[in-house]
Amino acid sequence: MNSATKQPRITRRLRLAGLCGVMLFAWAGPLWAPPSPGWCKNNTFLTPVSNLSFGTFSSNTTGVVNVNVNGIRTFTGDIILLGGTVSQAVLNISGCPNYLYSIIIPPDSVLTNGANTMALTTFTSFPVGSGVLDVNGAGVLQFGASLTVGYPQLGGPYTGTYTVEIIVQ
């Protein structure tokens, strides 16, 4: 009688262990399956890391201040670079692994300080035109642009916005 009682217990444990294994395998399938293309297109996000900043400068005539995609500032015309914070715009992209995306360069924009303006033009990006998210679904997008300085240009902080778009393929 003791051996008859032990055997069903062993059999039940094996059946329970087998059932748990099937349940775990069934749950593991959807967690490891790649997301659908529709999900990826609707769940790709841009997160700002740093803003486009041209630093502090002065001008005796008209000119252009450029900040490239690496954050290097140059100028044309009679511009005097004085320092301040200079940086390219950096955006983190998060989405689905290995997905291709196209970059839509912002159109020209305007920076303002009250009624005074400066034109923000010639946007450039890295990567150029398109990129691919890495195996973790991450990417980095960098922007530079040119700022047209008039004369006389009133000093002070100028601010503005521009729209960055990516299209997930």
C-alpha cells in the first residue's frame, strides 16, 4: 500500500512539471517574437538630449554662424565668436531593432528675441537621409544648421523651434 501511494504522487509531479513547462514555453513565444511592423511604426520615439546652440558672438556687418553635426562652430563674414554654449542638436531614437528610418530635414526657421529675428537655415543631419536602429532598437540623430546674422543685430538670447521627423520603414 505504501508503494501504491508513492507512485501516483510521482506521476502527478511529473504531469504538473510537464504542464508548467508547456505553459512557460507558450509564454516565452510571444515575448521573443519580433513586434509587428505596425507596432514599430507607432512606437518609435525621439527624445531630445541637447539643443542646437550657437553660443555668444558679435558682428560688425552681416554674416553666418554655422554649427555642424559634430557641434563645431564656424562663421563667415565679420563675426566675432565670443564663447558661450555651442552644441549640435542630439536626439535619441528608440524603437524596434534593426528598423530603417528616413530623416526629414526641418525647413528653414526663425529665431526671435522680441521683434528681432535671425534666420535658421541649411539644416544638416547625421546620419544623412536615413539610418538603421541598432540591435537594441536605439539610434542617435544629430543636427546642425546655419544662423544668418544681420547688421545691426540686437544682442540677447534668441529662441525658436523646428520640427524633426523620422519615418520608420
